[in-house]
Amino acid sequence: MSLAPGDKKKRGSHFDLGMIIALLYQTDQISPKNLGEYAFIGELSLDGRIRPCNGVLSMVTEARKCGVKAVVVPYDNRQEASSVPGIRICPVKSLPDTISFLEGRMDLSKQNENDGDITDKGEMLSIANQENDFDFADVKGQEELIEAIVLGAAGGHNILMLGEPGCGKTMIAQRIPTILPRMSEKESLEVTKIQSISGHLEAGTGLVTCRPFRSPHHNVSLNALIGGGSYAQPGEVSLAHNGVLFLDELAEFSKRTLDALRQPMEDKRVTISRVNGTNSYPANFMFVAAMNPCPCGYYPSKRCKCTDYEIIHYRGKISGPILERIDIQKSVAQVDYFELNNKKDGVSSAVLRERVERARKIQQERFKDAEGISCNAQMTTSMIQKYCKLDEECTEILKKASEKYGYSARVIHKLLRLARTAADLDGAENIRREDVIKVLSCRDLDVSSSQMYAIT
């Protein structure tokens, strides 16, 4: 067995199986056949059983790249490992089973057939996650907000909801993954790798097929959110890759923690450097946040007792650069329970997902030749100039709004991406006047802030 390079510190119990096989072979206690064809992953317990490990999917993928023909893995990791095509997976339950297999005295395929799994053919196994009970049909009222949510989901745009406590912000945010497009095989592999490395993938689970939804508490540390620790483990931004990162009570997060989100939100990747090395993890998430309009939560109703200074100070906890990176900023109105109690259910997640998927298919066709671009929110500056052209009327409307609210070039680019998504939802070839007006109506915080500063 090779542990090269020797100057790099090794850690992890997954080396156990390979080390014991190498020791037994060098001391002539076993006579394996074609030992050079195999790689070994597994933790060895004191009673000889092979225990599951974290990060098996990534290790098997790398082994295939290195030309390894077969990998011996713990039996409980068989489905995860079998997600990698083009390499033979040999699941074992114990050290005696491993030795018997290597010496040709045991056929693992029969063991797998008895258990109802076939894992030695390199086939793609996909284990569907249980669907949760969330559905937009439970949401009554808030039609305008739901339309903005659909717009955000269709283009992968970031969203901020501003409203009183109990108006449904968290309820709606929890249902956003149910209308996002189903993950592709590539996306599922990426998510499963991160879950496995982080130790969040349960033993015996195959590919993760449901989009992640991460909702860290506002006291989350910087390392826990972005990633870090002694060995640079993935943080919440990476665990939310290809899914949703939801920050409730946004203004309660520390300013330093929120500002650390700037680079991952822009680059869709986070790089963590430590003494032991540098790790880079994907962080392509849809950012969703919710916050109250003031410290007491009830501005602008008569129940609010906050002063103008307190409201401005409270909102000032969210820095301008972070707000500029949030495409949709919607105020959420309070709903009357008794008025909506007898109202029929809202539009279901299945219906909304159909609209989102139709828009995403248009975008996938548009960006089929662009590496790493799958939705409008990821468009580069050159792509915006190519796909987001405006006529004179639309340009004039956008120019007046920019002059009134002082939009930066980044905000204007985000508005253009949003307008392109609004047009895609209707299947329109070009951005129309109604699309520009629609996306400008998604900037409620600009209007609210402008009024507040005018008062002071």
C-alpha cells in the first residue's frame, strides 16, 4: 500500500482497511490475486467488521480518474459508491470477507443478489429522497409575493422578504425547494459528494435527489456558515449547493458574518485556506432571506413604537453590498386569518414547478454552449448585452428608476437578468415593457428606504 506523498499528513479512519491488507500481504499471511487492481476504503472495528466512512463518493471518483479498476468499500457505502460509473465496486462487511474475496474464495455478487442490490457493475443507482410535506397549496393569499417567488425560482435569483411577524415569510421560504426544477444527474452527484464529505449522508443512502434547504440560526459562526475548522470542512453555503440557503431574521446575523457572503454569492464557489492546505467547495445556491421592517417588527402599522432613527439603524445592519446582491426585495403584507380561513387552497407546488421548469428549459437551451451557466442569474456581462437588449421605451423606464433610486451598475444588471426571466416565464423572445415594470415592482425595499430617508 502507498501512502505517498510522505510529506503530507494523513488523517481519517478510511485508511484502516488498506493498511491492514498491506500488512497481512507483506507478512505473507494472505495470498491475494491481482492486488494491484484494487483500492481500499473502510474503517476497521475491533471485532473485524468494516464500518462506513465519509466522503466515499469523492474517493471513488478520484480512484477512477487514477485508473483504478476496482474499489473495495464498506458494505453500508455500496449505494453511494455505485453512483460512480466505469469502476467496479466491491462491498465487504468484514475483514475475513475481504480476505476471502481477494483470495478468490468468495463471490461478492451472490452476497449482493441475496440482499437485493447489484453494486459490482458500475451502474448508476439513485435513491429518491422522501418528499417533504410542504406545498404552496397551503399558502392562502400573498399572490403577488408568490409570483415574485416563482420569478426568482425560474431564474435562480436571490430573494429578500420584508414583513411583520407571522405574515408567512418562513412558511413560503420553506416551500421554495418544492418548485425548483428537479436536479440533474450531475447536480445530484455534486450535492451527494458534499453531503458525504460533511458526514450528513446516512449510511446506505444513494444519490441525493431533493434540492438542499439549509436554514442556519442567526447565531451561526463565520466558519460554520462559510466553511472552515482545522481541516477546512464545507460550511452552510456549500451544503446549500444547488439548493436554497435561507437566513431568517437577517438583521440579527452579525455584520461580519453577512459580509462574508459577498464572495460566495458572486463567485458561486468558496475557497478556504488553512495551515494544512487549501480546499475549494462549490456554493451555487439560491439565497433567500427574511427580516422584520423594524426592531419591534410592526412598521408601518400603528402598533410600531420605533423611532425613525431606530428603524434606519436596524435596516443599516444589512450592508449595501449585500442588498445589491439580492435581486428581489418584496414587502410581505399581513393577512387576515378569518378572511382567508374559508378561502380555497392556493396554487399547488406542482403547478408552479411546471412554470419554473418551462422557463429553465428555455434558459438551458440558450446557454447550452456556455460552460457553468445554467440559468439567467448566472449570466455574465457579455451575455447580458447579448440576451437582455431593451427597446427605447424600456430603456427610458429603467433609466428613470435608476436616477430616482441611485441604482449601481450591478443592480441594473440584476434587473436586466430578472427582466429576461420574466420574459422567459411567458415564453417571450424579447424583454417587453411589462417585464421591466414587473421587475421594478420587485424592489420594494428601495421605495421604502427612499421614503424613510425623506422623512428624516
